[in-house]
Amino acid sequence: MSRFLLLFAVAICLGACKDAPQLTFTSELGALYNDELPADEPGGAVLVMKGDSILFSNGYGLADLETGEPITPNTLFNTGSVSKTFTAYGILKLRDEGALSLEDSLGKYFPDFDNPEIAAKVKIKHLLTHSSGLPDLRKTEEDSVFYLTAKDRENWEPIKRAQALNFEPGEKYQYSNPAFNGLALIIEQVTGSKWQDYVRQEIMLPADMENSTITDGPYPQEGVAHGYVKEDGRYREYDYGEYPTFAAAGNGGVWSSVNELAKYELAIRQNTFLNEATIAESRTVYEPENWADSLPPFLGFSWFVEPPAPPLNVRRVFHTGSQGGFRAFHLSIPEKEILYVALFNRPVNREAFMEKGLELMAKYGWLDRPDSGN
């Protein structure tokens, strides 16, 4: 009798084990986003790629609360400051073609700076690395109505009125959105065309990003997410027309999907629109000789670069985005050929999602062996 009970218990256990779901990287990552992004609220899209294989790609929540359109991996979001990487690559392409130099001073392109000494000191390389020292003189709160529709030029004009720098160019890091409005205008001067057209033609289309676009006004009408914020328990739209500086495209005008940002990453890895040396340069920490900040340099040309450090011990190259109700991150681990990208149309804790995803990659061995898990 006891032997029968033992065999019966083993059979029950085997049956239960067979029916129990097997945890994998994708199941755990999916559960994380399912828990945080309800199906009937604004949400986001998430993608993980290893090599050239997309291992996870999913949408959560609604792109449009009025129509009930769900988010998919093809939904277009405003990428916020991830856009800066496109502007930077436009500049680097022109540098490689001999059309400009990163050592060019701003006075070459903007001779109407109020202080010629400042225009002579600050160079293109300083704008690319947030180390110009230029103060942000925009009055976005006092002139909030004006800045609802102000484009790159209107956002750059106040910067040219600076009478003093916050620090000498190259000495420190100070994040600057207007710097990338200035870079966009430099692209226009050099090419003689709208910088959006140049970047789309030279960066996006070679990367097969057919549906991605750059706007400095109302966003695309089809297949897009609307940005939202929650106030007094209700969501309200918060994007173009509601958020100051949303129309400034050089720093935040790119609209893309997680699927097309995967194409962007592949094009970067495969040197599709720039040569290998320039791509490597863009994702290597730029170290000014006169650096005097308390922290060591941590920026390439627009990309943030974190060296290997415990507990994960992998180099990370990334950019985040935040504009209106949109949030974004594009995180690459080049040595492992891993991309982890997410776009949201509601405020979220991007850093928490980034870290949790990395922890799961480590848990399943992605970061310590060349082959991927499930």
C-alpha cells in the first residue's frame, strides 16, 4: 500500500511539474511589463534583440485613449532625447565628408552671437558632448505659450544672447537641449536643406527606418501613440500643443517604433551609414584635456557610456528620452550584441525598467557567455 501511495505521489508531482510554466527571460520580462502597464491605460512597447534576432517584442496598453487603439511594436512614439543621437550622426556624417570640423567654432555658423568671445570658444564638439558651458536662457515658463510651437531656431536664439559661460568649454558636463537645436541649424547651413530631410535621407532610410520621421510641429497622424500624464486620477493628453519646447526637433523630434529602433541599432553595428571608426568614436567616452568636473567623463558624441562595473560588468551605451507624456530608453551592450529598447506614452521609471531588464539578462546568463538564453 505504501509503495502504491509513493508511486501515486510521484505521478502527481510529475504531472504538476509538467503543467507548471517554465520561467524564461522572456516570460519574466513580459510579466514585469504586464504588471506595470495595464491594458486599458497608456503603456509602452518593449523590444530585446540579441545579435540580429529579436527575442522579445511586445506592446502594452493603449496608444490612443479616445479610439482604444492598442500599442504594438510598430506604434510610433516620440523618442524624446534619443533623437539627439540622430542629430549627432548627421553632424558626424558631414564631418566625415569634409563639410565641417568638430573643431569649428560657433562663430563660423552664428556670427550674430552677442559675445564674439563665447562664439569663438565654443566648438561643435562641445555641443555634441554637453560640455559647452552655454547657459540655457530660454524663458520657457514665462513665455510658455510661445514655446508651445517654438522650433529649433526659436529655441537657439536666446542662447546667442549669452554674456558669460557657466564654465569654460570642455571643463564640465551640463546637459543642454538647445545645444542640439544649434547642431540641427548647423546641418541646415552646411547642407542647404532642412536638417530633418538630411537625417532622414542619410541616416534613417539607409537603416530601413521607413516609418520613422522627424517633426517640428503636429505629430504624424497614423500609427502613433499620444502622450499622457495622470492628474487627479485621470489621464490627459500632454504632447504637442500642451508641452513647451515639444516643437524643438533637434533635441527631441524623432518619432519611431521599437521595431525600427532595432533596425537603427543594426545599422549602427553594421556601419551602414557611417564608417566603423566613426561609429566607434561616437560610442567611446570623449575626454577633454581640460576636464575639471568631479566625475570622470561619461559621454561619447551624444551617447552615454558606462564602463564595466559590478555587479553586471558589461559596458553600456545608452540614451534616454523624456518629452511631454513620452518616455524612452535605447540601451545597447555592444560587446554582447544586445539591444534593450522601450518607448512609453506615460511617465514611468525608465531607470527601474532598464535595471530590471539587465538583472534578468544576468540571471539567464546573457551577460557572461556569447550565446543567448530563452
